[in-house]
Amino acid sequence: MTKLPMPNQMEHEHSSEAIRRRLESGPTHNYLRDWIYGGIDGAVTTLAVVTGVAGAQLSKWIILALGFANLFADGFSMAASNYLGTKAERDDWRRLEGIEHRHIDLAPEGEREEVRQIFERKGFEGDDLERIVHLVTSDRERWVQTMLTDEYGLPHEIRSPWIAALSTFTAFLICGLVPLLPYLLWTEQSLMVSVVLTGTVFLTIGSIKSRWSTSPWWHSGMTTLLVGAIAALLAYFTGLMVKQLLS
């Protein structure tokens, strides 16, 4: 079942002034993926620590020690990995940009032919095709950007690695802290409360995620909850097995 907009409903205005403001602000980067990635992983791994240690029937102090160690060490590791991965994308973007500038200097006619064939594949021909080639190649920055987008399939600009890493780390800490809260507060039935609270986090993240997809909120929420439940069960029964083997 897909979630479709109402026939008479549009996502933004289409007046001349609204279009001008939207285009002048430029494309915006979306860091939702980084936040969801960090949030789900933080909740999953911390809950796995909690259920694994609980399955081994160890003390609450051990749960807290291992939980907070995972919270900061794994959270930093994920943020660092996301930073390095996003930075690698940016470095590759700049490398290819340099290649295109060099190719324009060394073989401008060959680069014009690439532009010609790119737009020919889009259905342009004749005078219209030659006019487009002239317009694109008359501005060097527009020429290079066209090649990066149409030849290499790159976005107009790569996201900030710092914001991507911070989004992942923040989400990891916030969502990963939830499974530990009952043990910090010494709540009765801490494990059960921890599982329920973390399940709520999974449902919430999945439901929010559905806003940027075609899935209904309940489907996205239940899918995310299922992923967390499988991880928690695996960790719990692993802890039980280790307890049995060592006892």
C-alpha cells in the first residue's frame, strides 16, 4: 500500500515569486538518512548489550558499564565512519571535477562531443541540439557541472561530512540511551521496561521515516520494530547460551 498525495494537494507553491525564492535558496541537503542510521543502530546495539547481559544473568552494574561503553565507543565509531565515508565522496567529487577541467583544457572538442551525445540521448537533435551544446559549453562551470551530473551521475554538491557525522553521533546517543534508562533509575522489571521503551523508539523512528517515503506510517514503524526485535532476541538467547556453557 503506497501513500499518495491528494489529487488537489501540492507540496509547494508554484507562483512566480515562490519559485524564485525556492530556486535562489538552492538545493538543500537531507541528513535524515544519517540520523535514522545512527538512531536505529544506537537503539539496536545498546538493547542488544542489555538483553545479552540480562540473558547471561549478570548484574545491573555490568549492564550499565557495557551499555555506556557501547554508547560512546560505538557511537563515535559510527560517526567517524560516516565522516570518512562522506568525505571520501566529496574528495572523489573534487577529483572528477579536476579531471573535467583538465580535459576541457586538453581536448575541448572531445568534451563538446560528449555534451552533444549526452543531450542527443535525451532526445534533442538538429539546431536545438547544437544550441544546447553551445549554451552549456559557453560557461566553464556549467560545462563541468553538466559533465559531473550527466556523465558520472554525481549530485550538484556533496553533503557536509561534519554534519553527517554529528547527525549520526547525536541520534546514536539519544536513542541508545533509552534502553539504559530503567537501569539508571533502578526500575522494577528493568529488562521489560527497557524492551518496551526501546520498542517505542523503533516505532517512532519508523513512523517519522515514513514521511519521506511512500509507505504508511504503521508499516514503516513495524518494519523498524521487527529489525530491533530480531537483534534483541538474538542477543538475549546468545547470553543464555553463554551462561549455560560457562556454568
